[in-house]
Amino acid sequence: MRTNVYVDGFNLYYGALRGTPYKWLDLEELCRRLLGSRLTLSRIRYFTADVRPVPTDRQKHVRQQICQRALRTISCLDIHKGRFARGSRWMNLAEPVPGLPDKVRVQCTEEKGSDVNLATYLVFDAAVRDFQAAVVVSNDTDLVEPIKLVRQEFNRPVMVVNPQRSRSDRMRKAATSYELLDQELLAQCQFPRHLIDVSGSFEKPAAWEEAR
């Protein structure tokens, strides 16, 4: 069956890659292993947003750019970008001190667009018959309704692969099948240290040699 894979980049990163030396992840190899011999990989759609440098990590965005450069060497992969919104809001203190204000104004950075983009392409691709089966790599319950829609209205199976450590009953019930991402696959699906694209050669960020 011709299969598309929809990858929630931040859900994958924070659920399975952060704090590991496996961020140099070859998504094509990972997807082929997830699909096995029954399903044929047709397309990978990867959803993310560009991060910005922060005082504690001035090279964060540079490593992400190198990672995206590596992903673009995969011919069947498209990158779809949301955005980060920065602002501030008043929030209640968890343990207010008597006689002092019980609220504090905090800075907030929120990623916007990735879940909506993923849902949009999942439903659109089903409508134009771009796939016979779909795999969603995420545990974001905002995707429950589009997954159900694809199954019920377009009669397409949708497998959910959860990169998080916690299970979601809502995602499990919405999907045709549901499984946790096998952490051992991450080590087995790494890009070569050195890669070449149309702009020349580049390599895995040195900071990713160790977990951080």
C-alpha cells in the first residue's frame, strides 16, 4: 500500500530525541523500518518551525538549520514550517506568599501552526488520494479529529506512532493502529556523519555527539 508519513517534528524531538545523541536522525530510514514490508513509503511530510538563539544556547538555530539541510537530502521528504510566537502573560503563582501578589507576568514562547499544517495536509492528501495508508508520528491529541475524518470519510487506515513516553487513549481510539516508537530504532537510523548536497559537503553538529 502506498503510504505517506506525517511527522510532528517537535513532538518527536521532545518525546524521543532531546537528551540523546540520536538527533542526526535519518527519517527515511526510520519510516521504512516503521512501515515494514507490507507498506510502501511514498512521501514524508515533516512539520516544524524555525527556532531562535537563546542566551543559554546561541547555536541552537544553527544546529537546526544543519539538521534541515540533512533532511532535504531525502528526495521524498517535504518540510512544512509553522512559526514561533513570543509574548507575555499574567499567570497565577503555584504557591503564593501571603501579603505579596499572587500573579506574575512571564515571557512565553509558543510554537504555532505545525499541528494545523499536519492536519490540513493529512486531510487534503486523503481527499486527492495521494496515499492508500497514512502514518502519523505524534501524540498530539489535537490530531484526533482529522485522523478520525480520514478513516471515516475517506476510508483510509491511519497508524499512529507515539514518540512520547505517555500513552494517549484518545489517539489510540482514533487510529487504525497505535504503537510506541521503539527507541532502539533511533540508534539504527542515523545519517552518515558526512553528507553532500548541491551546495557541498557538511557534517553532523559536534554538539550532537553527546546527549544534551
